[in-house]
Amino acid sequence: MGKLHTISKGYRHGTRDKYAKKYRSKGLPGVSRYLTTFKRGDYVDIVVDSSVQKGMPYSFYHGRTGVVFNVNRNALGVEMTKIVGNRQLRKRIHVRIEHV
């Protein structure tokens, strides 16, 4: 029997297809992404932009919807629920505007 490979558990493990961009849509985001205004109480979808590594949320939150609870200059605070075992937890994360 050969050597067994180790299973990586890094921050971006298993995201090769999840974070991949479509054909002809690669590169940095446009200006309109930065000019949108957000207010507390807005519902936002978290979609990770893999061309921006700063402020990137964990892969579990990709495609999730949450409510804005904090607005900063470069980032938003988003609150959502996560099912852990037999209970629902309220999770609060801060995400850069490029990933919303």
C-alpha cells in the first residue's frame, strides 16, 4: 500500500470551482461595485469575488443572504443564521464590499 495523502484543511480548501469566475468576466471589479450605498437593515447576498483576497469570508458563507448591521468605509457587517447541530446560531461577520 502506498503513502496516503494528507487532507488539507486550509482557509480556501475545496473552493476551486466555487470561487471560479466565468469566461470573459475575470479581473478586478468595476467602479459601480464600490459606488453602491448600503444601509443598516438591507438584505445582501454574499458572493465571493476571488480577484480580491482582502476581506474575503469563509467559503461556507458564499451564496448566503444576511442583514446588514454595520456599515464601514470598506466593509459591511452582515448577520445571518447558521445551523450547527440541532440549533441555529446567529453569526456576525464583516465582509468587504467587493464580496457583497
